[in-house]
Amino acid sequence: MFQKHLKRIIDGLNETEEKSYKTKGYSIPPDKWVSIIKNKYIYINCGTSGAFMVERETGELYNIKAYGVIDKNKKKKADIGNITTVCPIWLHSKRYNYLR
């Protein structure tokens, strides 16, 4: 249902990650963003680290507390939106400090 949006997000996150590495002058290859589709959620990971989760029924984006556990409290404090409307560049900036 959200496949085209998921591809847009993953492609945008990978492009943003590459630009970030080049800007910082890193010589190592950037981590690749990937999606893993599960029963209830879609995991959006950077390399081997979990970053975001998408609820398959609604497309709502969540930050994670631990791998496979969404953080509903942060969603209430600062909603990062829905996979259909979020900008990948903006989402990339919310990876580490979600409440900025």
C-alpha cells in the first residue's frame, strides 16, 4: 500500500546520507538505509541500526525506543508525521535527537 512512498523515503534518506558524508569529508562509504517489512510495522534502518518504524495500516512514522519497539511518548510530544507526506531530508535530521 505504501510501497511508492517507502521507496521515495529510502531513496531520499540514502541520498541525504551520501551528501552528509561528503560534506563532513568522510572517506568511508555511507551507511545504506533499508526497509524491512514485517507483519504490523515496516522497519526503516540505517546500516544495522534501527531508526524509524512505520505502522503498516496507517503509514504513521514512529521513532524507536529499542529495535522493534515504537516510542509512543515521543509521537505525542513531536509527531514526525506520515510516510505519505514526510520529506526524507527532514526525516534524516530527526534520526538522533527526535525532539529538536
